[in-house]
Amino acid sequence: MPRSRDMFHLMEVFSAVVQAGSFSAAAMSLGMKTSSVSKAVSKLEDSLGTTLLIRSTRTMRLSEAGTYFYDECQQLLQKLATIENTVNQRSGQLVGKLCVTASVAVGEHLLGPLLPGFMKAHPGLAVELRLSDSELDLFAEDIDIALRSTPSLKSSSLYSKLISTQRRVLVAAPAYLDTAPSLETAADLQQHKALIFRAGKLFDRWTLKKGRERHQIWVDPALTSNNYASLVAAARAGAGIANVFEYLVKDDLAKGQLCQVLTDYEQTDQKIFALYSQKRSTTPKVDAFLAYLKACFPKEPDCISN
């Protein structure tokens, strides 16, 4: 029988495999090798003298003993987490790890610069930042908080808190505008080269509002990219018109390297939400990070800065 410390580790690995649905996915969430995860589960089964996971070449399912053991593991691990949180609250110091995910743009330009201040305030807490423009599964990836940017939040089993709002703007380089066709109305965009963001769905229909009028313009993509930085760089080089978040081009606009166009039109603001699971909704480290984000993130689009 493994020592208690080893047993808790094996239980955590086993639980991660069940939640993730595969050894490889569990390995990724735990930061381990797939072979190490497999060995840990086998060691746990050997120590208990029973099969917990029934494997085939393509599928994996819990045995009857595995189902019972998993349920008991969850209760025990949750109890340990509660004890740890209570001790942290009484000592006034946060310890452990906080895992946060955000889009590449939000992470690099807004969240990244704020993290050192939070880390300085909580030196006992290790922060892991995962940047991805894909929506990661908080449960499978063992993520505490996800920052997601969207006009409105879809129905979700997760808890959410509005952190900030960000504005979209249309920008182009002065050199491009000097030689490009006239650009006075939203319809004129169809005569221009568009620099378009694409992460799965192609964002080639731009919706602009002017007063009560709403215009949906299908633009012709001269460049598509899943990275906003490359679109801003292309716009700066005179390749066309980019539809990006204002905080990404604030410095370029101030320096005159880019110009905002169609300023009498507006687009729907994007909201930044913090999402977290019900299980962690009362965790001190999550509460502390949410409070820090609310205090440090700009509240209005006009206030957004790098």
C-alpha cells in the first residue's frame, strides 16, 4: 500500500483521468507525461487489488469498483480542499496554484501586465497563465478562472462576473488611405481591402451602427489571421483596414501610425467575463483574483489602455 502522500497523488491522477476522459487529456491538464499517468493509475489499481478502469483500444469506462472509488475520491479531495481553504483564510495567506486562461490578445495586452502586482500581493500563490483563442474546458484542464471576451455570455453551468468592456474600431495606415478609394460610409468598406480575424468562424461580416441605422457589410478579406497582432502589423504596413479592439492600437493611434476610420459609426462592445466553476466559487484564491481584476481592469471602453 502506498504511503498516504502517494495515495493522495494517485487519487488526484485517477480523478483527472475520469474527468478528462483519457490518459492523454489528463496528462495535459496535470502537466505530466501520458506514460506517467498510466503508470500512476496502474499503481493505484495494484495497491487496491482491483481494476478501476476498463480499457480497450478506443474506449475507457469505470468498473463497478472504479465508480465507487471515484465517488469516494471526490468527496475526500473536496474535503481536503476545504480544509486547505479554511487554513488559508485563518492564516491570511494564499498558497497553492491559481490557473488562469485567456485569449492571446487579452492575455498579452491586458492580463499579463497585471499579474506581477497580484503575485507580489500573494507571494505564496503560484500563477499559471494559459493563453488560447480556443475555449478550454475548465473542468478537464483543471483551470480556476477563464477570461472570455464576447458581446453577450452564452448560457453556461459556470459562474460569471463581468470584468470589463472593450470597444472595436476600424483602423488603417495613413499611407493606405492616401491611395485607397473613398471611405465615407459603411457601404464603402466593400471597395477596400479587409484584414480579418479568424478563429474557427470567418469574421467577414462587419456590423456597424449609426444612430438607429444598422449596417451589415460583407467585406472582401485581403488577409485573414487567427492572431490580432499580425492584423495590426499588416494594417500598420498599409495592407488594408483592420477591425480590432481599441486597446490593441491605442499607441499606434496616438503616434499617428494608424488612423481610425468611420468614426461616426459604432460596433457592439465586447465584454470580458471571468468564468469559474461552482466548486471554486468560494475559494479564497479565486475570490482574491476576481477582486483584483475588478479593481485593476478598466471599467469603460474609453479607459482601456495597454
